[in-house]
Amino acid sequence: MKFADKYAKIFQFLLPTPFTIAVILTFITFVIAFFFTGNAELSNAAYAIKLVGYWEEGLWNNGLMVFAMQMMLILVLGHVLALSPLVEKGISKITQYANNTAKAALFVSFFTIIVAFFNWGLGLIFGAIFARKIAEHAVKQNLKINYPLIGAAGYIGLMVWHGGISGSSLTKVAESGHLSNMMQGILSLEQISKLPVQISFSETVFSPMNLFSSIAVLIILPCFLYLLGKNESNTKVPTIQINSKQEEKASTKHSGAEKLDYSKFMAYGFAAIILAFAFYKITLEKEPSKLGFITPNYLNFLLFGLGILLHQNFHSFLKAIDQAISGAAGILIQFPLYFGIMGIMKSSGLVDELSTFFVSISNDATFPVFTMISAGLVNIFVPSGGGQWAVQGPIIVQASQVLGISLPKSILALAYGDQLTNMLQPFWALPLLGITGLKAKEILPYTLLMMLVGGAIYLTALLIF
């Protein structure tokens, strides 16, 4: 498609690497804060040094560094689950029914949405592996399919993840005391005292609005891709090489302490302890129906146990960790830069200025819509839900409090905008492209169409509820 080539080239021309973007945004934030939040008691040079100090404080903020580690583990452990034999076996069984583009796009998108709702890292790799298996099946059976469309269907999980159980902002606000800690130095003590201690999943992930939008996406998008596949003439047998895995011989003998690494008994026993305690923690909740026990730490604890269980031994689990860890490199090095940006905005008073602006142009009906649109725009330049929450979260919390708008709804609006333009910004598609062998320019025309349909769904949800 000529449009696809032009579209991909525009992104390649306009957007440098995400790390470079984070550095540029740091400079922009510094300049804006310098000119709009100046301190009359300090000289320009002294205030510039002060701002650098705010940036450095934010850069290594202890609480935010914990947040970065939590998000890294959610991605890595989700990836590890996707690499487990059980998941791969399940994908292979479904693949045999996908004998044309329409069915393949339907199956891949439907199951990827469900998986990504549970964990975004798992959903991303699951969708990529699923699309790849479809292509390998097509090669073996000499079937003509539209592989780029199926690859795009495998990327759809990134359009539902932030409204799901592993959504960065939703898991953080579910932590007791997160909101009050985040708003220290921005709101007065009286205002902070009015903030909720936590916002549980019953108010966000499993709220009527989010369930409506998630179910609508689960039904409408796969059907849309099915119809697209039915009417798509650009089909051919994929030109990919079928991976031939060299399985370890079952007869290989392990000696000494090495036996523990391959012991199913050890793996199952350890996983059973973890999963049993995870269940036990639910029984300790006074009101388990409110899902207050679901936090980033709880999710990672659960994923850790499931990962060991499904890989059946420590050796296989650690091999999957080695394979998955590279996908978290962006979080490791980029998150501190976004925390530094937050440090400047928070300590300089720039958050107050931006909140005042949003309040001046919004009312209780338009604020969630503006929040979704602004979050979508920010996500193009800050392709990280966690980094975006660190920068944009304080603005939303303060503006919501001033306008008297539902805070859970406002946070969901940010989540919708953030996940929506992942279909426009191909940064998180890199693992999928590597697994499938596709190019960004091949899937972008289809992901753009998916974004338009998803945008209509999320906008409708914000206006109805």
C-alpha cells in the first residue's frame, strides 16, 4: 500500500527513539517551567539551578523507582507466561481452525483482547506468537492469507491493556496511600485529606463504564476485523521460515544439585506455596468484592507463581526470563526521565498552572473527553502508560477535585487515551514485529482503522456514563 509506505515514513522522519523523545520532553518541560513559574526572589541562574535540583530529585524518587520496577516485572512475567508450553499448545490448537484471513483475524483479536485485559505483557507476546503460528500454519497448508492484517490483530491488546488488570494508573491508584503521596507538595493538607485512600478495581477496571467499553471492544473489533478479512484481496502464502526448535532430549541426565533446576516437584511445590498464599490474602479482605487486594505487587506475586507453575521447572522458567527481559529495557532507562519531568512540574508549580488551564476550558461533561484526547496526544510522544501517569496524573487529580468530577472516571479517560493511540505509535509493536517478521508499515494501515473504531467506543462510554 502506498499509503502505508508514506505513513510509516512520516513516523520514521518525525519521531526519534523513545529515549531521545524523553530527553527532548525534559528540556521542553524545563524551559516552560523556567519562563512560566519563575521565582521573583531568585536570579535566573539560581532558579535554573533550582529546577535542575527538582529534576534530580524526581529522577531517583524512591517511590517512583518502585513503580518502575513493578511495571518491568508485570511486562517480563507476562511475557514469561506467553512463552510457557501450555500457552503455546493452546495457541496451536486454535490455529488449525483459522484457515482463512477472516477467521484468523477474528480468533487472534478476540483471544488477544481477553489475554491483554489480564496482563499487557502477556497479551503483547501472546498476540505476536498467535499471529506467527497462523502464518506457519498457512505455509504448511499452502494457504493464502493477509498476514499484515493478522499481525495487526495480534497488536490489538495494546488498545485495551490500560483499562485492564495490569493498567499502570489503575494498579497504582489501587495502592493504599498512592494518591496522597503523589499529591504531596501540590495540594494542601486539607485537600489531600479529602482524597480517597485508594481507588479499588471495583471503581475502575470493573466499573460499569469500563466493563461496557471492554465488552464492546471485545465484540465489535473482532467482528470488524472479520469483515475486513472477508473483503481483503491482498492475500498470499506468507514468506517466512518455520522455526524448528531443538528440544532437549528427555534422556539427558542431570547430576548433583543440577537436578533441582529441572525438578518438577520443586517447581510445583514452590508455585503451590505462592498461589496458595495469594488466595489466602483474598480471604483476609473485609470486602473482597471491592477488589482492594489487587495491586501491582499482588499481580506480580500471582504472575510469579503462575510462571513457575506453567514452565514446570526452574530451568525453563529462567530461560524464559532471559528471553523476556530485553523487552523491559525501555522501562528501565526511560521511566527515571519521566520521573524527573514530574519532579520539575510538581516542585515548580507547573502542575497548578496546567490544572488551572484545564479547569478553565472544561466542565463535568467535557473534562473526561479532553482528558482522553490529551492523553492520546501525549502517548504519541510518551509511549509509556506508567511514565504518562507520572507526568499527567497529578494534573488530572487536581483538576478533577476542583471541578468535582468522578476521579475514577477521569483516570479511566486517561487510560483510554493512552491505550488508543498505541495503534498510531508503533513503539510497543517492536516485539511483535520481531516475532512475526512483519514491518511497521505493513500493519499500521490496519491499526489506524482499529484505532478509529476503538476511539468511537471509548468516546461513547465517556459520554453515556
